[in-house]
Amino acid sequence: GESVGLHLPTLSVQEGDNSIINCAYSNSASDYFIWYKQESGKGPQFIIDIRSNMDKRQGQRVTVLLNKTVKHLSLQIAATQPGDSAVYFCAENTGNQFYFGTGTSLTVIP
Amino acid sequence: DSGVTQTPKHLITATGQRVTLRCSPRSGDLSVYWYQQSLDQGLQFLIQYYNGEERAKGNILERFSAQQFPDLHSELNLSSLELGDSALYFCASSVTVAGNTIYFGEGSWLTVV
């Protein structure tokens, strides 16, 4: 029979291209955001974070952009590599709680 | 390696049984979170402890309970297990209760048969 599961948005990119993963958050009071990478069977791994007083933050090969007006967060990965294949999800912090998006599955095509 | 340690990594048990999952937070972290991740519901917040006290509760069933001990390690107890409880259970920790990065362990994979 057909399996039932969480249908994640998917993104396929060619190795070496840039990837952009988007996230819409729900609470305008959220003041801290984190992007996580989760490989199959492993725990979510911290990639980069940003606070609400910033619009952009850069790390190694990754950039996070925050648009508070439309409550949108994006993760840009430069020169995507096969090891970047994973599920990526954003988390928003409101008060003492984190709320997680359902994630985007990134596949890098060699 | 996030520094958060979870045991066991894998567990298979029968319906109706009880299991205990254990978590050691990162050194210096006072806050511990428990999350459930299943195929059809993504990452669901269960409960949070800070320095031994419960701080927030999410979608945690009455059959489930948790505690944080004086040495800051935490345990998640799952009882009267049902097939639907099969999932990955993650522990995460952070320095304080709010506004800081939370780091996840590698998870405990529970299969109920």
C-alpha cells in the first residue's frame, strides 16, 4: 500500500550551484531564528542563527536573510556540495519556546 | 558532535511496555528539551526543563513523563507504549531558557512492535 509520511518541499540543485531554501515563520514577536541541517537518522545540526535586529548574517558558505516585514527567512548555500544533501529546517524562538518548520529536502546532483 | 549525549540509540519494545530514554546535556547547559520526530508529524516539542524544574510543556501525552536531575541529566519515561509511539526522540540543550541556540543529540530511535 501507499506509505503515508510528511511530504517535504524538495529542492534539487547541481553540484557547485547555489541553493536557496525558504522558510515562512508565523509569529511576528519571534526574535531569534536558527537554521538546522538534518541528515538521515541523525540529529538536527546547527548551521547558522540570526536575531531579529539583523537582516543578514554570513557564515562559511552559508548566508541567512531575514525579512521581518513578510516574516520570511532564507538560507543560501554557496557552491553546494554532495555533503549538503539533507533536510533543512528553520526554527523561530518566541519567549522560551522554539517552533520548527517542517523542513525542505535538499538533493545535490553530482 | 553537539556535546549532547543520548542513550540508547536504538530500542525495540512491545506494546504496553515502559521505556526510559536518557540525555546528558552539553557541559554548562542548564536547559534540556525533549522532542519527538515521527514521519507524519515532523519535530514536535514535548517538554522543557531548566535547572531541574519543568519550564514548558508541549504536546506530551499523559503516558509520558520526564525529569531533570541535580546533575542536569534528564530522562524521558514512556509508558503503556503504543505502535504510534514509534519515533525518533531527541534531546536538546541550551545555556538558558530562552534566546539561545539549542543543540540536539543524535536521538533515540524507538520502535514499538
